[in-house]
Amino acid sequence: MAEPINLNKAKKARAQAEARRQAAENRVRFGRTKVEKTVTKLQAEKAARAHDQAKRED
């Protein structure tokens, strides 16, 4: 005979596993350090300046 399980505990365990999976996904998506964000911002600003300097005047 199979061992009976508590459905409430199984439901909570499944929800907790889903929350852990979502947290791991968010860490990958949004988990950048301040230095990485700053470097990206500075690179974008530099590229924008280079683009503006290369414009031709009519």
C-alpha cells in the first residue's frame, strides 16, 4: 500500500519550488551590479557622442 501524503504540504512544496525557479530567473535577468550598469551607461553615452560628432551639417 502506498504511503499517504498531505496534499497541503505537496501544494506548498510545489509553490515554493516555482518561487525558487522564478527567483533564479530574475537573478539572471535583473541581477547586474552597479558597476556593470554604470559601464553600460557610459558606453552608451560614448557611442551617442561619437554618433553626434559624425553628423554632417547641411
